[in-house]
Amino acid sequence: MKITDVQTLTFRYRSTLGRDEEGHTHPAPEHDAVQVMTRITTDEEVDGYCFGGSEEMLPAARAALVGRDPLDREQIWQRLRRDQRSHRAALSDRNIGALDMALWDFAGRLTGLPVCKLLGGFRDKVPAYASTMCGDDIPGGLDSPEAYAKFALACQKRGYPALKLHTWMSPIGPNLRRDIAACRAVREAVGPDMRLMLDPHHDYTREEALELSRALEELDFYWMEEPMNEHNVASYVWLTGQLEKLMIVGPETAEGKHYTRAEWIMRGAAHASRYDVWHAGITPMVKAIGLCDALGVRLEVHAAGTGNAGNLQVLGAMGIPGEYYERGLLHPLWDYEASTPWLTEIIDPMDDQGYIHISQKPGLGTDINWDFIRDNTLKPWG
Amino acid sequence: MKITDVQTLTFRYRSTLGRDEEGHTHPAPEHDAVQVMTRITTDEEVDGYCFGGSEEMLPAARAALVGRDPLDREQIWQRLRRDQRSHRAALSDRNIGALDMALWDFAGRLTGLPVCKLLGGFRDKVPAYASTMCGDDIPGGLDSPEAYAKFALACQKRGYPALKLHTWMSPIGPNLRRDIAACRAVREAVGPDMRLMLDPHHDYTREEALELSRALEELDFYWMEEPMNEHNVASYVWLTGQLEKLMIVGPETAEGKHYTRAEWIMRGAAHASRYDVWHAGITPMVKAIGLCDALGVRLEVHAAGTGNAGNLQVLGAMGIPGEYYERGLLHPLWDYEASTPWLTEIIDPMDDQGYIHISQKPGLGTDINWDFIRDNTLKPWG
């Protein structure tokens, strides 16, 4: 069994999301947007697909993959990891993630099994939390503590058992007082039983992060993510060591795959770890879970956009640790469930108890709308 | 897809191995011996098999497995682990290992793939080291340092790139001087290029273990295993901290699955970790490998008898860490390759470069000799 090619296809879709100067998403006027798909072709009748990847990765990806057994994921992954040391062939973790997921998708399509069952299934459904977009200044959006409170109530009504606020990032934030006010408004609105989490501005000082943590402890928040620059690991050790109730969850954006998660755990830099499939794929994510399971440390999975198909498959195979699926990002003026027109069915349907039912379709479980993609192709497979 | 039953079958075979008072094996006059097989039946046309398990485990195994999806290995494994807290249903790690391996075998037979490819393949062959039986007082056996030297030469000639001595255990050992003399005799016989390792008497004092370590460093040995009681973790921290060249590899027999491996690594109790499939199966072994990979710690796989089919599949999927397959146990007066008459082909054929070629047959890759088993059944499936 051999890989014969790695290809990408680019298609367009109408988007109502825009990005601010830090890359955070907000509702925006409808406009054309593009989505890339990666395909790994083999000498079997079956291919592997992943939404994501890039045309620029193809020369390096082909050099590493073509001619190898598509089931030799560990061999391919180690080759791609080592290639990251080479200026010639360096692929980003995101691109490695797309390739690794396409290989897992292939294995599932070849065997007729979803990836969660290839890994060894644990659960068919996982509780979700509503994860808001970052704060904005859009009327009717997330422009005030009261707006967050109103939206949290709507999420609670929809069935979400938990909610995470992303508050105001640059250029609107940072604003510590306003972050705390939004958290307080949400707690007061939803009452004591809804789990609440916060992902604030990522560049607070130690002192600001501690002040924020104390306020969240008073408000009975469950965890906080990335209040400081994650490259200041010592700051996270300092903060984590002082908290009694609130969990610090991380790292999220720090480079270094599962290796960095190990360092954070060894240093006591967070109470719980964090991963998603864009950190170089399902293959290292499974190792991060093994690390956390062995040490009794929780790992909470980060929302990963088009990667959530992979995240959900991994969540289906995680015995411990890891409680929630992060659903979103959500916004009062934006229809999350209509945001992936290239799928026939959304990847994360949620019931009214707040559970996501994990796709049991082969591979990553995505139900690709080939008609939509054909009608909107900008650059065909190549 | 549902599990319909868990069964065992017992058959007899002619053995030329006996066990001493500590359970170590030595050549013995031919006699009847028994082997148990575990079978997990499903409502598919496919079953899963593992050599190992016990009739006594069946009530607890059935309570935990029957009715579940045979691909829900993580769910089943977590249930079995929790059941170990219950006096009613406690299964040994060995029995959980047999059940978990039978489930992996099922997944492989269902999909037509070897377990190493389900996990994500890394290599098709792995270097072996010759692992001797423990010392004895059998003329022509392993009854003197000179006997070890002679046998090591034979192993070198056979193609083994490395060799591990098991020296004299109770009641013949412990004998520190003689252990060192055997190691010296072997090094002098095979020359400087063969990798050498030692697994001595398991109950030396700290001071004896250090003296032994210093001697092994002089003899350019590669690693040593379990020179002291593995429950004295502080002794291993003490010993490991003083060595510069010799690796301490462990724990091997310590209870606690991958969780204990994590503790040893966190405490610096060994340079490299150790696992085999009888520590509750492939499922936790994969987590131990994730732990070690994340921390950059080597994991050397322990020989596991009938479990070696599982060990080899895992070795085929291990990118790092872990260098060798432990082949044996070997003895000058005993034909290792004829020791599994219940298989049509041995599980670990070795070429003359010392590589084991990992079976690419479905599941655990064993080629079961059903004629032999039928002709020698003592207790049929039930």
C-alpha cells in the first residue's frame, strides 16, 4: 500500500466572519472566503481528506509522504517533525496536522471505521461548552458586560451546561475591570449551576492575572486560560501555585506539541493541559493524552475550527482526562451551525442536554458536500 | 457491534522448561504443560484471540465486556481498571492484558490489518538482543562465567547485535563477585562492539547495586535492570543519580501500569522506562509510550512470552523511544524457536543481522496452529 500523491483543492464560500488585527474572529459583512482541502491519494481505491493544509506545503509534503505506506503514520509523522529542523522543508504544525489527519481519515475510510474506534472508543457523546467570540464594539454583539450576560442566558436556554467567555482583546482591550464585570454579569445572569470559564486578553501582567484569578474564584469560575504570554512559563508557575479553586488550563498557543505540554506539567505551570489537532495532528495529541493519563492530569481540548472533526474523534476515544468539547466560537449575531456549507451535516450536532454526538462515519466522520465544493472550486486538485 | 462472550480454552503441550522457586525458567526434563487461550466472541463473523488469560477471570471479564462494542477498548479498559478496586471483580493486570490484546486482535482481524498499522506504523523490523535465562548449576548450561562467555559468543555468531545476561538468582545467587565475573567473561569473549546488558539478582542492597554498576561501567555495559527491590523507589533515585555511563532501566515488575512509569520518571528513579503488554495490555502501553515520547525518555520493551506478539506490534508502531526487542529467554541447552508448537510460525523470526521481522498478518499477527490445539485440547472453549 503506497501513497501516490498529496494534493490540495481550494474552493470559495460566502463568509460572514472577519478577523481583527490579532486574528480573532467577529461577525462581518458577507464576503468571499476560501477554504483549502488536503487529499492524500494512494494506490488503494481509497483516499484521505482533511479540511485545511496549504498549497505551499505540497513540495515538502510530497517529499515526505509519496511512496510510503499510508498506514505508517508514526514513521511519516517523525519524518515531518525532523523536517521541521530543515530550512528547506519546514512545515508548520498546522500543515503537519492536516497531513496527519488526512492519514487518519484514510485509515478510517479504508477500514470503514471512525477514527475514534480505530483509537479505541470510550464514549459516543461528549458535553459541550459554549465558547463565545472575543468582545467587540458591535451593537447587539458582545460590546458590554450586559451583552455577555444576555448571550449566556441564551446559551443556557439552548442546553449548554457550560460557557467560556472570550473577553476584549486588542485594540478594544485589555481592560481588567471590564473583563471582571463581564464575568460577574454572566454569573449573575445564569445562576450558580452553570460552569463558567474565561479566556481573556493574553498579555496581562502577573499582578493583573492574579487579580483576575481572585475575582474568578469569588465568582466560582471553573478555569481560566492564557491570561499571560505563554512564553513566560515562570509566570504561569507563579500564578498556578497561588490558586486554590480556579484551574489554570494551558498551554494553548505555545509551540512544541506534546513535548511542551510535558514541560508545563513537570514545572507545575498549569492545573490542566490543553491540546488540539492543529498542534501537528492526532498522532501527537494521542501522546499528549497518554502523558496526561499517566500523570493524572486533565487535558481540555481546544476548539480547532475545521479540525474539530479530528478533535471530536479523539474526544470519543479519551477515557480520561478531558471533560468538554469547546463549541464555537459563538456570537449573538452569527449563525454557527450554518458556517460550514461544504459539509452536508455539521460535524458537531448538539442535543438539548448539551451533548455532541460524535460522528460514527468512517475516518474523521465528515460528510463532505462534494456538489458544493465542485460548484465553488477555485483551484482544482493538484 | 457487540461482544457476545469471553471464553478460554486450555490445551497441553510438551515442555522442556521448568520454574525455580522464584519463578525463573530453566531447561527441565520433558513434561506436560498447559497453555490457556482467551477468545472474545462478537456478533460479527470475527473473534479476537490472545494466548494467556485464565478460566478464573471469566465471570468478571464477562460482566465487564459482554454487550459492549468490541472496538470500545478505552471504555472497557477503564471499566476493568476501576473493577480492580472492587474485591468482587478484581482482575490481575495479566488478565486485563489478555482481554485487551484479544480486543486489539479482534480489531485487526475485523479490518484485515496488523495492530502495528492500526496504531500507525513506524518500522517493519526491530533489532533484537539475546536475553539469557538466569544462571543455573546445569552442566553445559549457564553454570559459570565461562559458560556465559561461550553462550554469548554463540549468540554473537547467530547475529544478535546485543545480549543481556540474567545471572544467578536465589537459591544459587546472589553472588556479586560471580555476577561481575560473568559480565567480565562475556565482555572479554565478545569484544568491544556487542551491546551488553545485565539483569541480576533483584534484591541487592544499595551498596551492592552501586558496586555492580561501577563494574559494569568499566566493562562498557549499556544498561542494568532491577538490581534492587523496585518498591524501594528512593534506592533507584539514589543509584541513578550517581551513574554517568550505565543506564538504569525500570521499573519492570513494579505494579501500577503506566502510572508507575510516570512516577519513576518524575522522581528520576531510572534513566529509561520499561513496559510490556502484560502490564494490563496494549492500551496502557501506548500511553506509557506517549508519556515517554513527550518527555524524551527511552522505553525499552520487556520480553513477555506469549505476549511478545503484542509487544512486537507495539514495537512496530513506536517511533521513539525504544530500541530493542528482547528475544528469549535463551539457554545453550534449549531450543527457543521450537518452544511454541501452538503456532504454525514463530512470532519473532530473526534474520542473520539480528532483526526481527514484525508479522504483518491481521491482529496480533500470530499464525495459530488450530490442528495442534484441537489435538491437545484439555478444556474446550467455555
